[in-house]
Amino acid sequence: MKTTLDKVENNTAYLTVEVPAEMVEEALERAFRRLSRNILIPGFRRGRAPRALVERRIGRQALLDEALDDLLPEAYAQAVRETGIEPIDRPTVTDIHYEEGQPLSFKAQVEVKPEVTLGDYRSIRVERPQVQVDEADVNNLLERLREAQAQLVPVDDEAEAAEGHVAVIDFKGTVDGQPFPGGEGQDYMVEIGAGRLVEGFEQQLIGMRVGQERDIDVTFPEDHPEAGLAGKAARFHVTLKELKRKELPALDDEFARSVGEFQTLEELRADVEKNLRRRAEEDAEEQVRQEVIRQVVEQAQVDLPAVLVERRLDQLVEDFRRRVEAQGMKWEDYLRRQGETVDDLRREFRPRAEREVKADLVLDAVARRENITAGDDDLNAEAVRLAEAYGQPVEEMRRLMSRPDVRAEVEASLRVRKTIDYLVELATQSG
């Protein structure tokens, strides 16, 4: 097959492709066999009629059109491999020309990855944050573990609600005198002073006794996720049904044994400190990686293809929709409550989509310049890692990754990861 890359202009590649006559004939024969199975010609069983009779019945152009459905994608894919271009969208095919027994020719134009002008990324230096875990951090986590195992004990019936108490309440809320979605609840548990409810709500429970009712006035914050409530004043009619206090377990060896495979409190402390340090080191490493990426991307210049930005926006909106529905809310209900449309969300997500697309293109350009690839050893190691992460047999993961589409996706992910590793190593080296 003969392919000519005529030019690349404004991130669009223009190709002229010539397909050999024998390749065209093979495609015509395949098309004939497919079509003949559905055509009944007197005197012949289905699929047994000669090609000439089938052509006469359906017409030469219909056979050619059927053949082109296979031939053009195949020829285009080969042309892409031969020229080494990197399409980012579907091609536009024009000027298809064919005469019987002769090569077939066509032209194709397709948007390709834009050229990236990289900055001096080798000069970037980022200092790793100092990781420090002190006794106060360990004590705070131990207290949270105690809180998780706390028992709720009823207080005296005549006691007044105070900070630290857990109140069980019924409530009905209104805004402008009208009830609103999510504004009503029964047997709702509130830890007074924990700051989990809208500001001012918990404080106004202080002093109430079991069985008492009270109106509580609050104002929703301006950044409240429910657009219809943001900045609005609300009144809640509250009934205090129960009042309890937390009874924490003693911080001793028995407690240590109750939370894991520890024999002593000191063993638990050591494990807590180790995990806090590991987490802090992971957080510090992620901070470095993000800062390196930010600086490398900021230095670079590239014209962002609209098709990639729109594709990323599709993905971001779809991911957001899935998260909303995973919380048990219908997508249409969420949009209605927020007073938003999908177009509104796309506008909100656009800056993020543009940042992510630019980062992808810049990291890809660095990988090319530095000849960073993902080989078989990388893929095998990733298969082991993913198998452990998902609790699957390694061989099953390898079989999955042998699929061309999955392999390509994993290779791309590994290439990005290795590129970031390389940039981080450069940015954090001494000297």
C-alpha cells in the first residue's frame, strides 16, 4: 500500500492513500460472501449463487460500498502506522476513486496531536517536605480510636443538653415558611459541639431537656451545595427525644487487644506511629509529584485541541453523574435541586478539563523526548500489582492485559507514571 503524508497544517494531517488492486479484490470477495448469505436467487441455495449473479441483482456499487466498509478503515489504520501520525479524532475521507482491476485511492484528513513546546524542565527543583510525626499526632489518632469504640450511655432525665452530649432529635425545617428536601428527620443523632451541622444549630440545643421542643434559627452558608438553600435563613422545629453521653474505653492493654492483633498499648502506639509516618510520607511524595507536574506544565506551551477538551469534559461530567447516582440520588433530581443544567456543569469543569488535557500532552511530549516507554517487564510488574490490589490471580490479570485495548491503556498509564517518576527524580536531586 502506498501512503503519502501531504502536509500537517494547524494540527491537521492530510494523507493520500493508494490501495493495491489485489487488496481491493480481497475486500470485494469478502463483501460478496457476506451479502450472498442474505440474497435468494432462483436455482441456488443461499450463499451459493455466483458473484456475477449477485452483483447483477444488487448492483456493482452496492457491492463496492459493502467492501469499502471494511477496506477504508483497514487501509486508513495502515496509513496511520506507516506515516507515524497520532490522530486524536475520526478522519474525514474524501476523493474515493476506483476503477475495476485498478488500485483504489482516497484522501483523508484528521486532527493530530499538537506540537508541544517544552520548557527547561530539567532545571526544575522541588524540595521534599519534612515528614514529622510527634506524640500529639499519635495521641489524637488513639483518641479517635477510643471515640469509635465509645458506648452511648443515657444521662439523667433532668439533665440539660451540654457540649459533648449526643442528642437524639426530631426536626422539621422551613425556608421562607416552606419545607424543603432533606429538611425533615426523625431520631437523628447530633453530637453537640462536633460542628457537623450548619453553624449555630448544635449550640442552640444546649440547655434543652428530654421532651422539650424548641425553634432553632440558622442561615445556610453561601457555598452550600444545595444552590436553592445557599445563603438562606431557615427555621427548624426541634424535639429532643433522648440525651446521651459518650463513655470511652480506658486507654490500656485491653483496649489495644480490642482494636487489633496487639498485646500491649505500646505495640498499638508503635503501629499507629508507623502508619501515620507512612501516610505522611505518601502525602509528601504526592505533594512533590503534583508540584513538579504543575511547574513542567506551566513552562510548556501548546494549543489545546477542542476535541480533546470536549472529550475530557464528557468524561468529567459522566464521572460526576456516577458519583451522584452512587449516593442514591437521581441525576435529574440533583440538577433540578441545584438549579443547574449539564451545560452549566461543563462550564464549571472546563478549566479543569483544559488543565488535564494540557498535562497529558506535556507529559507525553516529555516521554517522547526522553524515550520513556513501558516494556514487558513493566507490564508484568503491573499485572502482579493489580492482581494483589483486586484480589485476582496473576494469570487472570495477565490474560486480561493481553487484550490489545487493555494493554494499550495500561501501557499509556505506566508511561505517564514513569515519566512523572523521572521528572520527580530530576527535580529532587541534590546539587
